Amino acid sequence: MAFINIYPVYTSQELAFKSKQNTMQSQAAVIASTLSGLETLNSENVGKVLELLDIGNLTRTAITNQSALILYDTESTEASQPRYAIFPELIKALDGYDVFNSVFADSAFHSSVTVPVMHHNSIIGCVYIYEYDGDQGALLVGVQMTFRNISLVVGALVLVICVILSRGLTSRISRILAAMRIVREGEYSHRMDISGSDELAELGREFNRLTDRLETTEEMRRRFVSDASHELKTPLASIRLLTDSILQTQEMDPATTREFVADIGAEAERLSRMSEKLLSLTRLSGVKLETVPVRLSQVIETAAHMLRPLAGSAQIEIELDLDEDAVTLADPDDMHQIIFNLVENAIKYNHPGGKVRVRLFSYGKLVEIMVEDNGIGIPEEDLPRIFERFYRVEKARSRETGGSGIGLSIVADTVARYNGTVSAERSSIGGMCFCVKLPAYMEGKS
Ligand code: ADP
């Protein structure tokens, strides 16, 4: 707007100066050349010559001789007193220069031209003409005013639009901030209602997605805390009960004492199993992998050996069908953990007299571990969630078996760390079939 206001006004002013210079210089030249026919200049001959010329448009015309004595002046007619015109333009003109001056002030152009009058190559006087042009000045002021008014209107419009837009923007930002504060206070079910397709709407939707996750995590955390405290409370209460019985019974026979102590041991083992699982969950995050080639058949045999007593007590038969060549690059403890968890589950969630079948295959770039059982299975609707942390199909049924919903999430996280996959589906032999696929280790290749 500053440019609109300054540039056109400046240009039209320049144009007006140029045209003034042209017309006034030619007018002064006409007067000077008419006067140059005279040998010397005096008040009479100059007056006569100028009466013949048309100088009506000029505000002031003055003629001096070569000593700057005013011989003719349209502004002052008293010829009695000799007057000298001593101002810079006139002195320059008497030196032989043409001088033009124009200023725009008080809404008018003030222009003057001073030229020497020559006679046979010598300066015999000088012509000074001055014009006051209020019409063109008024025109220029009009243009200036028009531009200023346009600028004011445009400025006001821009201001109004800016205020409206920024109000809209800040109100949406305030809504986002308000929603953030509500969620920060723990109201995880709060969702922001924001429409549109701009960045703020996207931010709002992203915030809602984040809150979704927060809500799920919070729900899981709550459930875990209540489950964990419940799970820990049960074995601790029985240990307490058993120790109290031993201490309070005066003459307890050694066989009962042994039985009670064995029960205490079993409960303590259950507690340590649960804390171990919790520890491995924390261990999974952010630890650098140290891997070696692992022969999976050996790991499976060891895990099966460790679980045989548990299987035996439930009269469950473990069947192994292993490919000796299946090797993967991993931490052996991690592989043990995966297999142990899957086989333990297959035993825990089985019927007495049931069966667990572990098979190991190796196909080129992949090795595959399949743990199948003919146990109780998992309802179709629970299948998508069983690898989530702390998810249990039926809380009651896994509490009976000492489960806490961590085992399968450990399996999934560990498998993912080795760029493998794990899936669960109905088994052809009745219960569940868990299938783990891992990259095979090939000698000589990294
Ligand atoms: P948990 O410690 O409770 O066993 P997991 O993460 O190992 O936790 O298992 C999650 C849920 O999946 C369990 O609550 C259990 O109901 C179900 N589940 C796991 N494996 C089997 C299986 N082989 N057969 C039937 N249900 C299973």
C-alpha cells in the first residue's frame, strides 16, 4: 500500500515537472529571441516588445539588463525606483545558463525559468518567468486522495479479515489446549470434536488417536495392577497360612511338615515365575541383541524336558517332531523363553489326558516352530488380542493356572525383535496351534 501511495504520485509529479519545463523553456526562449533583436535593453523597448507577445498564462515575467537591473516586471509596475534582481537563478542565467526550477507545494506547482538574452554572442540581459499552476496541483492532490482512500478501505478490509481468521484459528487452538488439559487431568475418555481438513484438524484427529492409545494403555495398566496384586496376594496368603500352621501346631508329624514346606516351595516358585515374566517384559525394551547360531531342536528338547513334570501331573503327553538342521541366529535364552511359554500354555490350557505336539521345520530361508494341542482352545473373538500385554481370555481360567496374560506378549515381542512372525489358529488336532517363523541361519552368510 505504501508503494501504491508513493510510486504513482511520484511518477505523475515527475511527468508534470517535465511538461512544465518544456513549455516554459520554449516560452522563455521565444521572449529571449524576440528581445535579442535589440542592441541594448531598456524599460521602453522591452515594454513595447513584451506588449506584442502573448504571455497571459504566466504569473510573473521579469526582464533585466546585463547588470541585473529590472527593466520590466509584471508584478511591480513602479518604475521610479531602480531595482536589482539578485537571486541565484538570475546570476546563473547572466553567466549564460538556462535555469529551470519547479516545486510542488501547497497543492500547486511553482515553476520558474530564467534564460539569458543574447545579442551577437554577448549577454545583454535575462528573462525570468514564473508560473503558479493550481489546476494541475489540484489534479495531483485528487489522485493522491483517491489512492489514500483506496488504501484505507483495503487496509480496513484486510484488518477485519485478519481478525476474523485469527479469531477462528485461536479458538480452535484453545479447544485443542482445553482438550489436552482435560486428558492430562486423567479424563482419558474425552475426545475432541474438530472438523475440517487443515493442519489443525489433523492435529486434533492425531490427538484423539493418541488419547485412544492412552486410554487403552491406562485400562491395561489398571487391569494389570489389580490382576497382579490379586495374583501376588493369593500365593502370599497361602504361604502365610502354611507357615502359621507349622508354627502353631505343637507336635506336627514330619510327613505333614514336609508336605506343607513343599507347598510353600511351590507357591514361592509361582511367585518367582511371575516376577521373572515381569522382568523379561522390561528387559525386552532397548537391549542390544547378542546373537549366536542356535540349534532349535536342542532348545525345544530342553524346554520339553523341563516341562515334563508339569505335563505328567496333568497326564498330558508331549510329542516332538524336530528337524535337526533348523538353526537361527539369536540369544539362546530368548529362544528358550518363546518355546517354554508356548509349550507351557499348551499344557496349562489342556484337558487331562490331552496331547501337545511340537514340530520344527526348516525351509531354505525360514525356520518354523509349531506348537499344537488338543486342549480347550481360544474363542474366535479373543484371537486378535491374545498377543497383547496382560490380555487373558478368561480371567478366571488363567488365574486357576497361575497365568497373568504376559506370556504370549513376551513371545510376540521377542519374535518381532528377530524379524520373525507369530500367529495363532485352530489346530487340526482340536485345540490351538501357535506357529513361529524366524529367519534361518545359513553358514557363511551374515
Ligand atoms: P497367561 O500367563 O495368562 O497364560 P498368556 O499371554 O500366555 O498369559 O496367554 C494369554 C491367554 O491366551 C491366556 O489367558 C489363555 O487363556 C490363552 N491361551 C494361551 N495359550 C493357549 C492355548 N494353547 N490354548 C488355549 N488358550 C491359550
